Amino acid sequence: AKQTPYDTESPWYRWQLFLSLEQLNQTVASIRGLDTGVIRIGTVTSVAVQWLPGILKRFMELHPGIDFKLFNGDYGDVNRWLAEGSIDVGFLALPADIDCECIPLVEDRMLAILPKGHPFSTMPKFPVAQVQYESFISLLESSDHDTRAIWKNTGVTPSIRFTSKDDYAIIAMVEQGLGMSIMPELLLKNHTENVVVMELVPKASRLIGLAIPNASRTSPATRSFVDCVV
């Protein structure tokens, strides 16, 4: 027989029961003055590497009884986890693809990265229009939200030669002279020794934010984490 969402044996029902029990346990702990629970965080690579460790350190100094489950992926992954209820909060570029509470955090510049010795490497800025004549290394279509916004705003069509889901693989390919790319400044931090990084003309940026899927059901532990981030 076909299962319904209300079938007590269905995976959906068991998952919702698990979430409700976890939230109830955290609420009871908060009422008792305890600081316990588990916070599930979804994040993209740049935030996971550059921001999140410091945020977690500060938070755990204040709330040592909280545990964390970290989910790392691209924007599509984080949006899906938010929609499914698999995570309590998610770091991603705004706007989110689902209806949720979103808190803007910082505007992050998009920058061109070129191999050393590239003809444009001595220029003060890199013109976006030039990408249609370059060997461009792109993220997979499901992951390249940031550069697709640039193409939409400028009307430029890049000459894509390579695609990858891994941000740091793209940087390594640029280092080897296989092409150029455009990436967020936060992601490039501490990874620019063997490439040339240039500001774009026209300028472009992404807005990084924190998304909360169901604010009315946010646990005390999760709300404390959100307060620590913002």
C-alpha cells in the first residue's frame, strides 16, 4: 500500500518525530537553565573554511554543552537541506531559494583570478566582457549562482572550457594556466600565492546571509547561535 506523510511507518513521519523530540529536549533544557542540544549547520565552502571555525569557537566558549553537525555543500545543497528540514540554519548567498527567515551578513566581492603571466595580469582591473574570449573555468551549473548573476547583469556569455564542483580545484587549474575564473573574495583568502587576483569592471559582489527555515520552531540553542553570528 502507498504510504502517506501521516503513516507512522513512513520515513517522513519518523524524521518529523525526531525533529520535534530534539526541539522539545532543547526547550526543556532551556527552561531548566541548562545549555544543551545539537545545532545542524549547512554551509558553503568559503564560509566553512574562513568564518565558521571562529564563530564556533566563540559560541562554544559561551555554550560548552552544545554539539554541532556540519553539512558542507554548494548553494543548491544548502537550499535543499533547508527545505527538507535537515539543518537548523544555513549560510548561503541571498536571496535563498525557499521561503525562510534570512539575515544579511556581509557583501563579498567577486574577483577575477588569472594565471601568472596572463596578458591582462598587469592591468589595474579585469573587464568582465573579456571572459567571452578566455578559456573560462566554471563551477557546475547547480553551483555557479554567483557568476550566473554576473552574466545576467552584463549580458556576457563566457567561453567555458572546464567545469568543476570543487572551488579549490578551480584555483589549482588556474595556477596551471588552464584558464581563468571569477570567484568570491572570501573563498580566495590565503589561496592567491600562485594566481593573479583582479577587481572586475563592472564591479560585482554576492550577499552572504544566514537562513533559518522555520523561525517559529527555532530551538533555544539555534537562536543563541544566530544571536552569536549576527
